Amino acid sequence: MSLNQKIVQQIERIKRSAIEILSEEELYKKLEASLEKSIPLRVKAGFDPTSKDIHLGHTVLLNKLRTFQDLGHEVYFIVGDFTAKIGDPSGRNNLRPVLTDSQIEENARTYTDQAFKILDKSKTKIIFNSIWYKDMTLADFLPLLNKYTVSRILERDDFTKRIKQGIALSLLEVVYPIIQGYDSVMMKADIELGGSDQKFNLIVGRHMQEAFDIPAQVVLTLPLLVGLDGKNKMSKSLDNYIGVSEDPKDIFGKLMSISDTLMYDYFSLLTDFDLKEVENMHPKQAKEMLAADIISKLYSKEQAFQEQQRFSQIFSKRDINEENVPTIELEIKTTVLDLLVKERVVTSNNELRRLIKQGGVSFGNQKIDSENFLIETSGILKVGKKKFFNINLK
């Protein structure tokens, strides 16, 4: 295989599902130099540990980092323990709450542990960005601010919107992109990855490197994974997420509950499957394959097989026409009684109590023992022997 073919092959893998590469020409040149000199590229991504858990939305970025590892490059997982004290203002219209050192430390520990469900630990270097900030004096820091102009910072859309709307914008938030960009200077990063909402910060990293006479990093942005509600990006605050440390049966059930349209985005962003192959499959079969693949990565192939078998048993042909499972959309959490009465699945409270007493009502793999059981997540509701409902909680 020629050098050009090797470069093109790597670029095709890198480009999958990417929104933008700034620039592809620069990426080609960096890959060319890397292959000619047998020196891996330094690929960086930053994660501010503002909460304890990682969800599937975070794994979009982690999966792409894993691709770079598989291609032989060095991955640097930057834990923003210093920048987390400020809070990334990207996509927000208010100031983030300030976290304590102990909160950040605890969150960072779980972040890195969970990240290794996707990344190859032996090929990942964990860097805490406080390492170059903790001993920095004010005299050291102020020259950084001289590297960037106010007018350039205010080109940022969410900043200008907040100013126009009269919403407070702190100087701390204005400085944040410069502080994050300095990470790229210290790392001498060749490539930096981030979600589409991070584009401005990543470009600041390029500019900061140029200001320090360091070759500018290539910026690669990725889509934001839409959550279980089918509308908003996956987020713990919106309760539309699937955590990477959740019980495998819950992960399987939640993935089976997503819409057919959303399923293709999940395949594209979370797996390496050929989408043309997926398009020719029945949606239920495809979702089972999706759920099994994700659980294989997060846990094991054996666990994925067990969950697939368990789910198939619930939907065995003797119990249900598996191609005709109705979906019930819920706006808020509700009790099983209120839901089934509203949907006219049962005619009375007594009918539901009788079914529950007989063990005939379950949600996911959990038997329901009370008509006041609260449905607070998406999943499969079984009523009696042949009534199944796909509950989608927005």
C-alpha cells in the first residue's frame, strides 16, 4: 500500500461522523509527516469533571479517540480540574455553579475510570491541566491575556446573544477559552477533538499555539448525541441520558426504546457498523444489534448476549407480535395506574390490582407490586400475557 493510500485510509476512518475538520489539508500533511517519520500524532481532548458520571453522549468523543489509538497515535485525556472551577460557558445563558476541590477530585476519579471502558488504558495518557496552572503567578498569567483580543472573543455567538439579551457575562467566562486554549500550547497538540459546541474553544487553541510559534492543531468537531427524548442533546440535567455504568439490562431496555430515526444516529456515532447494512434490517433487529454492541464495549460480549437473550424471551413470538409494539409518549413521570387508566389498557383499579397480584405486570425486567409504581424512565411495560408497550419518557 502506498503512503498516499495509507493516509487516505486513515482520513476516511477519522472523518466518519465528523462535522468539520479544520483543515483536512492540514490533517493530510500531519498524517504524512507522522507516517514518514514513524512518529505518532499527539491527539488531545479535554473533559471538565463537572459531574460524576459519563454517559453515551461523552462516548462519541471517546470512540473517536479510540479510533486514533487504533491507528497508532497518542491520545491525551486532559482532565480539566482547573478549568472545571470556572465552568465552560459553551451553549449556556447563565454562569455555572462553582465546584469545590473535593467535588472536582471525586468527579475526575470516576471520569477516568469510566473512560477506560472505551479507551485503551495502556495507550492513554491522563493529564490534569492544573499541573501547569497551580504554580502560575499573576505575573505569569497576565501575558496570556495579551495573546488574544476582546473583539475576537466577542465573535463567539453565545457571548453576543447574552450581551444583547442583557444576561450577565462574567470576565471569568470570557477568559475561559484562553485558559482552555493554553492547554493545547502546553501539550503541543497536533489534533484536538470536541463536540460541535466546542468549536470556538478549539479554534482559540489553534490561535494560542500560533501566538507561541507552535504549529497549529487540526480541529475536529463531532455531533452532539441526542438523548432519549429525541429532541435535546443527551444530558444528566435533562434526565434523557444512558450512563456508561448503568446496569446492562437498563442500557439494553433504554436503547430498545429509542425511535427508529434516532437509531441511525446512534449507529453512526457509537458504532463502526456499515449504515447500509443497518438500513436493510428490521428496526427491532437493528436496535438489538446496537444495544448488544454497546454493552459489549462497556461490559463484555457475554453480558451483551445474556441481555439480548433476556429481551428476546420477553418478546417471544408466543407472547407478542414483536413487529407491532405500540409506543406511549410520556411528558412527565407517572404511576402505572394513571398511565394504564388514561390509555384505557385496564378498565378499573381492581383489574390492575388483580393483574399485579398475579405477577402479570412488569416494567423492563422488574415485576410491579403496586399500582402506585412510578414510571420514571423509558422502557418496556408488559401488562398481562400479550400487552406490551414501549414507554418513551421525554
